[in-house]
Amino acid sequence: MRLFISILIFLYTPWAMGQCTGSWGVSTKKTYSNDPQSAPKVRVVIELSDALKKCNLEGVVVKTEESGQLRFRHKQSTLLARVTDESGRAYTRLNNKRLFIPFKGNASRQTFELRFDDIMHSTPGTYSASIALHLEGASRGSKRVKSFVQIYPYLSMDIQSTSLNNNTLDLGVLKSGRSKSLDLTINSNTSYSLSIESKYGALQHEKNESKKIHYSISLDGRTVPFDAKMAFSSPPSAGHKKQMQFKVGSVSGAVAGRYKDYVTITATARP
């Protein structure tokens, strides 16, 4: 009598136990702010197939800088983006430049956002980043997606003076050589031009248009001709602060009465 004993040995590799198959895709979409000085947020959308949904994947890993941020580049300039959920809360599970983003439930559509904190003085242009993602627990789990952010030229100008009321500069009783000053602050993320235009070219009598008193305008002590365009480089983070002075010419022989002029100050960002 013979006794045969069969022993079946099953081998399972870690890959076979831990991996699942299915398709997935990733795309990016800009979302714009109502503030023209703000960079758009970038929403990253991950789409999972039904097969991958059944795997109950925990999340995706994004390759970042050491700070956990993503770097966008435009020529020699860079922008750093925080990786957040849709409420703006940053993800913090960072290990060796790999940031883990947990999935929310078992939905086929998962999202996270890239947010830019400081773009006020970033050079205008199109910034781009190649985002590397790895879907934990899935075969063929690595992908790259290109993302772009457009930074536009912007400029702001503020005028302050104790003699200014409702955009009207009161020179008081006109005397030869009398002057009043304005404080001009310009912020911009690019170079810009400045021009000063006068409606009458002088202070004109309110009732007798032929009667005029000449005056001059200077910027930081330098006389500025009307209608001339002045070019300036990009200001520092605190902005360009300039003093604009209005100085009355000779009033000898001037007719009594009220005189006025309309002055337009135009600052233009240069792309």
C-alpha cells in the first residue's frame, strides 16, 4: 500500500497583494479671484476609473520642494505654490520632498489646489511647473501634468497731501513763488511710465479765460514739462515714493479773482 501526500504551495508576491489595476487621469484648471492683483489658484483634478475606486486608494503623492511647495518658473523668476485643499488648508504629510494628499471618501473625482501667497512683485509672464504625481497602491501609478499661471502687469498709485481735498489742491492766496506739494506713491510689478497733462497749460482766470498765471510742476526737485512721458524702472516692494511740487510763477499785474487748472497724472505699467 502506498500513501501519497500532495502539498500545494501558493506563493503571493507583495506586488500581487498590494497593487490594483485601472485607469486614471489628471488635469489642471485655473480659478480666478475678483482681485486683479491676485494670481489665479490652480485646481488639480484626479479622475479614477471604477476599477480603481474599488481599491479604496488612500491618496496621491506629489513631488515638491523641501518646503512642501511647488515651484513655478518664468525665465529667471520663480513662484512658490502651497498645496492645499479647497478651503485653503495646507497638506503637511511631507517626507523627503514627497507630499501625501489623502483622498476624500471613495469618489471617482478627487481635487486639491495650488495657491500663491506673494505675487504682488512677481515679474509679469507665464509661469509653468511640471507636477509629478504617484497614485499609491496602483500599477502604472505615476503621471506628470503641466500647469501654467499667468501673472499680469499691475500698477497702483496713491496721492496724499494735507492741502488736497476731493482731488482739489488749494494753493491759497496766489503769491509769486508760492508752492504746495503732493506725496506720490507708486507700486508696480514692472517698469512704468508717468505723464502729467494740463488742460490750460497755466492757471486760468475763472471769468476771463485770457488771463493766466503760469506755474511749474517738479518731481523730486526736477521740473517736469507737461505731456512728457517719464520712464521708471520697477519699484522695490515698498514702492516708489516721490514728491510732486506745484510752484506759482509771477503774479505781477495779475487780475484779481479765482484761477484754476485741471491736471491729469497718468501712470502706465509697461509689459
